[in-house]
Amino acid sequence: MTKQEYLNELKTALNQNAVVDAEDIVSEYEQHFLFKLADGFTEEEVAAKLGSPVQIALQFAGLPREQKRKGGKKTLLVIWLTIIGIFEVMLYGAFLCFIVGLFIGSLVPTALGVELIAGLNFMNILPPMPYGGAIVFGVSLIALGVMIVLFAFYCFAMLRQMVRASLRWRRNMIREEALPLLPLNPQFAPKTRRALRGTLLWAVLLFAETFIAGFAILSLYTHSWGFWHALGWFGYPATVH
């Protein structure tokens, strides 16, 4: 069964059973199809995993009766989910702090790279080196900053997806709905995924090539593989001027 056939059958079954918010339910399942298709699954595989549209519609049609019958157990379930939620919030908070640290940390190599390229040296924290080597290492540091930003962005997308997946699971537990569970890994649109992958690839290649090139330039300039000693980076007297 193709995606469109599945969604059409689901919509028809929901309307036949007078399910409230049928359009929203169909939209949720359509998003699930898009996410799974982006992960490489075929439409037929996704449809098979989701199950029969008729059975799904029947589950939604039976929600009011089930909720009344299990009203007592629902209170205990809410309490249990709340206790778990406290630990989840602590975990998400720690992860968010880590992500913020990554974003802030990415500014350090980026700023240093800009200083090297611009020939600046605020607070005299950059080691001495010829301008040719400074430009190359500056580009390398900026590429490193881009890599860290992309990693931080991926972590943020993962955190967001973890929260969404947890909320969906809780909603299904409380309302006993048949909405598909969300994956924990970040879900990007195909275009966004290609853009992120391409940017990361170019950043890694640029970092590796410029780092090697900078190493070679300074080695030739100082006639020494240990150019950092020759330039006096770590307290040694510079032997090349």
C-alpha cells in the first residue's frame, strides 16, 4: 500500500467512525511517513509497520468509552508519569547546558581564526607566526568552529526530538491513542539533511587540508618540524625572525 492509499483509507475509516480531529490524525501519520521515507524505508514498509488503517480508526473511535472505564487507573498513571518526568527534566536540562557550552565554545576557534586572518592579536594571546601561516591556520580554526556549531545544532535537534517523542509517548499512555511513536534520533527534511551533511563534509575537508598546509608552511619557514619551538610558542627563544 502506498502512502497516499494508506492515508486515504485512514481518513475514510476515521470519518466513518465519526472520529473527532480526523484531519489532525491523518496529518500526524503523514508526517510519520515523511520521516520514515527520509530514513530510507519504502512506502509499503512504513504502511506495514503502522498497521491497518481500519483498526487504527476503531481505536480512536473507542477512546471516550475507554477513558471513562479506566478513569481510576488514569490518575495513578499520571502520577507515575509525573515522577518519571522530573528525572527527564533533569536529564534534558543537563543536555541543554552541554549544548549551550558547545555553541559558546565554537566562538573561541572562530574568533581566533578571524584574528589570525586579520593580523590582530588582542591581549597578546596568539603565538607569533608568519602571516602566510597565520592565514592558513586562521581558516583551519574557522572550519573547526563550523564543525562544533554543526555538532551543537545536531545535539539541539536530538534534544528537541527526545522531548517530542516523550510527549507523544505520554499522550498515547494517557489518552490511549494510536498515534505512532516518534523516533529519538533527529528528523530532518531531505533538503536540510543534505545541506547539513554537505556543510559538515566541506568543513572537515577544509580543516584537515588547511591544518596540514599550515604545518607544512611553518615547517618550511623555520626549517624545522618542531616549528613551535623555533617560533618560541611555549617559552623557548625564537630562532627564526
